[in-house]
Amino acid sequence: MQEDILTLATPLSGAGGDEAGLLALLCAAAEKDWTERLRDGVTAEQCRAAFLCAAAMSAAAGLITGRGGALRFTAGDVSVTETEGSETAKDLRKEAKRLMAPYVKAENFSVRGVRG
């Protein structure tokens, strides 16, 4: 699955040849992260399309964040340039979470007051 994730993440991130190794590692980490978040009884294959997209978006967001710069990529006749990488990364993570929402464990947390 990692090769499929990398294939999707490359144009999303605008990764150049010098970033290929880092992006491959980020794809592996994203695959592991999303696999661990899956609800009991749900496999990556059962939600393959959403899983691949979410992992690719997560990996791309990681590269964009690490780069700290502009995102540029071309797909056919369409060219996209985004100068604020942190907003792009945030949007990619948000969309990844939306895609995987039906398949992952609920994120439960609580906030406790601290007496000073």
C-alpha cells in the first residue's frame, strides 16, 4: 500500500527529486498511523480509497510543514501555487480526518481543571 500512498502524495506535496526519500518515510509513517487508528474489525483494505487518500494527504502535509515554504505543482494544464504552507498542511490533515471518520476510533479526551 505504501507505493500507492507515495504515488498519491507526490503531486499533493509537490515533492521534488531531492525530497523523495523523506516523502517515502512520511508515507510509511502515515500508513502506520492510520492503521493504528482503525476501529476494531476494520482493515485498510475495507476502506482502501479513503485510507490511501488520507495517508497521502497526511504524508503531504508532513512534507509541506517540514518544508515551511510554498507548495507548487502542475497537473495537466492546471498549475497550483500556495505560498502559505501551514494552511495547506492544515487543510490536508482536516480532509484526511474527514475521509477516515467512519473508519477510525473516536478521539475521546477530557480536560481536567488544575488547582493553583
